[in-house]
Amino acid sequence: MSADALNSLFSLLIGFALAGALVSGYQALAQRPAGFGLLQQEARTRSVVAVPFLMFAAPFLIMRNTLIGPRSDKGPDTGLERHRVEFVMMATVLSGFWSLMSGTVVVMTLRAIGLLA
């Protein structure tokens, strides 16, 4: 495996790991799952603070929403909703690319401050 491919794989994995950690941390602190609805809060400052959070948490949220489906308070959530294969593939590619880009930002930041060689 070439060095560039290994670097891209590392960035992809870091992006997904960071997204999962952010969403899990939010859920532990707020006692509710994170979602794109954070952008629609009434307090303007909370909506503005949600943007950087969602920039890095989006890969996890996209995959969770794709695989589990939207959450609703109108009855039991079986989590077994059927999606077309094309939709799942498109969401997976989008989530992977987003994770690659956010992971690249994290890796570049860690290199800039000297924590990665």
C-alpha cells in the first residue's frame, strides 16, 4: 500500500472516529441524540455553535439516519426501514467523503501543532 493511500485511509478512519466520539459525547451530556435539528434551535448562539459541531459529526449522523431511519415520537421505532440500494450507496459515499475531508483537517491540524510526524 502506498504512503498516500495509507494517509487517506488514516484520515478516513480518524474522521469517522471523531464523528462517532462527538455524537456519543453529545448524547452523554445532553441526554438526547444529536441531529441536524440542532441548526433549528431558537437561540441564535446555539445554532451558530452547532455548525462546527455538525461539520465534524455529520458522517456519523448521515450513516445513522440512513441505516436506522428518522426518529419519530409517533409509535414504536423498529429501526428496520427499507431503503433503496442506490440511496444507501449514495449516503455511504457522501459520508465517507465527508469523513475523509474532516479527518484530513484533523490530521493536518495535529501535524501543524507537532503531535503527528
